Amino acid sequence: MTQVFVPLDSAALSMGANEVAQAISDHAAKAGLEVTVVRNGSRGMLWLEPLVEVETEAGRVGYANVSADQIPELISAGLLTGSSHESCLGLVEELDFIKNQTRITFARVGVIDPLSLADYEAHGGLKGLRNAIAMTPADIVNEVTESGLRGRGGAGFPAGIKWNTVLNTEADQKYICCNADEGDSGTFADRMLMEGDPFTLIEGMIIAGIAVGATEGLIYVRSEYPHAIDVLDQAIAIANESKVLGDSVLGSGIKFNLEVRVGAGSYVCGEETAMLESLEGKRGMVRAKPPIPALVGLFGKPTVINNVMTLSAVPMILADGADSYQSFGVDRSRGTQVFQLAGNILRGGIVELPFGITLGDLVNKVGGGTHSGRPVKTVQIGGPLGAYLGVESWDVPMGYESLAEVGGMLGHGGIVVFDDTVNMAKQARFAMEFCAEESCGKCTPCRIGSTRGVEVIDRIVAGEEQAKNLELLEDLCEVMTDGSLCAMGGLTPLPVRSALKLFPADFGIKVEVK
Amino acid sequence: MSNYSEESILNFLGPYKGNGSAVLRSLQLVQELLGYVPDSALDIIAKNSNVSRAEVYGVFTFYSDFRSTPPAKAVVKVCVAEACQASGSASLISELHDRGYDIHKGNIKDDIQMEQTFCLGNCALGPAAMVNGAPIGRATCEKIFAATSAVTA
């Protein structure tokens, strides 16, 4: 029986993967060929999707950009034996894009059948959970602290310290909430992991539950991710059936239940306190902090809130030890980061590497520059609230502190590339417009400042009293930064100010920008 | 889609009776059932969840997913966020506009409705779109209308 892999990842589906899988099954049935089609996650080489792989004695051989109507021709050319063809890539694991990565969190994504627990275990799954069950909660927390793992959602807060607070807070009920409201444009790592290896997230959440004494877990997934929701629901059902979840996790007597909650199209619900409100069934209005959610979280109970990537790094840390994870990275940015190359990029997709690679290498060497073939003008890192950086920042190593030094922000690790046709005044205006659209409305600088911001930028671009309006915009940005409750209003000035500083000509500015 | 009774909605919301924290879930369930949330459903949810109608209305209007009128047969989501802007979404949006669809307004024409969305998580294969939940990468007018004609036919 020949195994053929066709991704079920929604990026692959968007290029016709379902039709390809169907065509392979149909053709094999008609020709009497013994073929099993496995629906794997995506390898993260999104420009090659649909990427079909076939298992051979030498390893898995890949075929790029396969379309359904090509299948009869590809099969007669020997696809099922990995024969060469113009769309044949050779052994997938030998491709530079894959070979040069350090895949820890994404080690299984694209490799295994995401809904096979046996496949998951055969590839190292559940080892971390088994170790955690044999440890004391304090030791688990300590291991996570020692690993240097920091929140991958954007803020970069040390995960172990957060867990420790929840562990040391007495309560009749505690919660683990996974923030899977991946709303930042240019980010899709959470989605790809949930679709391609959901058990890793589930395992990470169970370990978190054991570590802090929480018995209930919730995954808050955005409604724009219907395929991720579907895969997670199926994976949770399998985990319940196999007693990985439930009243006695792997027979340990420890209880942990997990459920998926779906968002309803609100960006600000990715902010942790707005997410809690939404999980409580309310409007996603940001809460004032303190109290922090670790003390007063979901339904007023101590709650660990971590991003998908943070929780998914945990199984490996518990399996291989804190030292192993800690050995990757630079300075206080330890471990690996799942970078997402997006926008106008030739080789877009997932790149998991230790912190420290330079921005220029990531965009040019790994990503191959722009898709349009034109020169790169700017990149936006960390989503709609992240700064724009120009090519003079190519040498900046990718890390929390190193990016902060040049006025940037790593955020969730998404990098959106723009070529030289982009107008940065439009991008700055969009940042304010987006904030106005998505603001929860709780605090004035964000709710009203963003609308005023659009108007001021329009006046600057129209050439009306530029010096005065630039001063006004700067003043507005300062108020939003210092006076907003959360990152929505607080960071919107980042893309605005950086666009203005780097590309004043795009704003038609005739005076000096301070 | 307009054939519903208070009883059928209450049956559907049964598990959430008296649960004030299930307002969002209840709205989502009603929309799953009917395709939209009719005004009268707000009262039903309020009664069932034991909260005020104002609270239900507040949640209903906060989230952009909810609709107060029935959707078209084909609902197209078009991404307007940065990564797709970098990949030429502006010209796609203007082509759609020329064909009678304003994604910012979400008007219905020929059983098709096009709406803006901020990010579908397909940022390396932009412009991204989705037709009744099925993703389209490197979206063009041709690809979008091929997908809509499959569901409106």
C-alpha cells in the first residue's frame, strides 16, 4: 500500500488540496492501485501548495503546486514511486527551506496525520505529559521557568512566572485559557499548528493544568478559522476517548477537561482580558489591570492565559528538559521562534529558528525577497500594531529586546513584506482606521483618538498646515500610547509613527519630521 | 430560513437555560440555525439566559459576525488586512466593486454577498478570500465567481 500525503491545512485547501486528494483517490480506485491518502498538516512551504508527498524507501518525495487535473498524468509519470517529473522536488526533508530550520514546536506539523494519536506518540508525543505526571507541580513550573520560555502571543512575558502566580493562588477552581484568537495580519502559525498537530497544544494545556492545579481548559479560537476549529474538536474527542483528557489523565487520577470556544469576529478579543469577557459570553470589553488574570481571571478565578505557540512549546520542554530548550536563542530570547513570512514574499510560510537570525536573512535568504520581484520597501513585524521597518534594519537580529532597540516589536512573529509600490501614508491611515473599527470603546484615547488620527493624517497628506498637524499627530500618538488600557490603542501609534519617520515623502511632507 | 418558532429556538438553546454566561454562545447557535439573528430571537435569548434584552443586544452588536437579516446564498469574505494589501488586494476589491459588490457595505446581488474581513490566516497566499467557509488563495475575480456559482447554482 502506497502512502500519499495531501495537506488538509487551510492554506493548502485554498489552492485546491481537497480536489487533489479526491482526484488521487478516484484515479487510484479506477486504475486498481493500492493507495492510501493521508491528510497531513502543511510543511509550511506555502508557495508550493498543494504539496503532495509520496512515501518511498528513501523517504518522502514531494511534488509542488499539484492540481487535480494533473493527477492522471503525474501518476502515469510515476508519482506513486517518487519518480522524477518537472514538479518533483525530491526528498522533502532535504530541501534547504526545511533542512535549515530548527523545528521544535513545528517538528510534527506536516509530517504526521494530525488526527492520529498513534502517529503523534510515535513521533515523541505524550512524553512530556508522562514526565509531568511524575513531577510535582512546583517542579513542572520550575522547568518551564528555567527553559526561558516567554509568551509568544506578543508581550513576551515569562511563562513560568505567570504559572507560578497561578500555582501559588488558592482557589476552588482555576482555568487554563489558550488564546487562539490569532487576529494579526501576517500571522498564521497558531492556525497551522492547530490544523497540523492539535495534540501538541492539547498536551501543553494538560501539562499547564497539572502544573498550576487547573482542571478546566478553554481554547478561544477565532471564527475565521473554521478548519482549525473542526480539527481541534475532533482531536479533543479522540483525546477524551483515549483517556488523555478527562477524569484521569493517562490513568494518573488527575482531572483535565478541555473545550473549544469560538470567537465572533472581534480583533480586540485577542487581548487577554477582552478574551475573558468574551469567554464569559459578554461584549469583548478590555478589563483594567490590575488585578492580573493570573489572580482574577475567568469568572474571577486564577487563570493561566497563554498563546497557542507558548503552550505548544511546553511538551518539548517537559520531554527533553529546560536545558535543551534554553540552549537555543540569544540573550533573554530563549528557544525557537516560529516566524511567519507573509505578504509580498516569494517563499512565504513557516520558518522555525532559534532567535538571533537577522531580519535581512529571514526576508531575503529564506524568503527569497518579494513575490512581485520588485525591491522590498518595508516590512511590518508583529501584526497591525507592529512597527514598519526599512531595509536599514536588515542587520537587526530577531529577538524581543533587539527589535525593541530599533523601535520594533516581535509580537507573534509575523513578518509582512511590502514592495516599493506601497504608499506608507495609506498604511499609517489604515492603522488608525483599523483601530477605530476594532476598538472595544472602553477608553477614550483608543476609541476617539483613532478616528481623530485618520482625520489628522488626511490633513497632513492634503498638505493642510503640515507643521501644526504633525505636532497634533505626535501629541495624539503620545496620548494613545500612554493613556490606553491595552495594546489596541497603546500600540497603534507604532506603525503610524514608524511609517512617518521612515517615509515622510509618502505623506507629501515638506517640513522636517521630529 | 424564516420558518422558525420560539419553541424551536428554545429547544435549541435548552442546555443554556438560566446561564447568563451563554449569551454569546446562544447568539452563535441561533445564527447557525437560521443563518441570522432575527430581532425576536434577542428576546428569546434574554428570557432563556435570564438577562436583560439590552445585554443580549449589546453582545449582538459588539461582534461583527452577527447579522440581523438573512445572508445571501453565497457569502464571500475578502481580506482587507495588511498582508493581503501587500499582495494586491486593493485591485481585487476595486474589480469586485466594478461588478456591483461593495465589500465595505456587504450588499447582496444575484444571491451573492461580499464582506470585508480582517485576516483569514492565509497571509502568504494573498489576496485571501473565503466562500461559505471554503478558503481561496491568490484570489482573483475569476476564482471567486467560480466558487460562488458552485454554491448559488
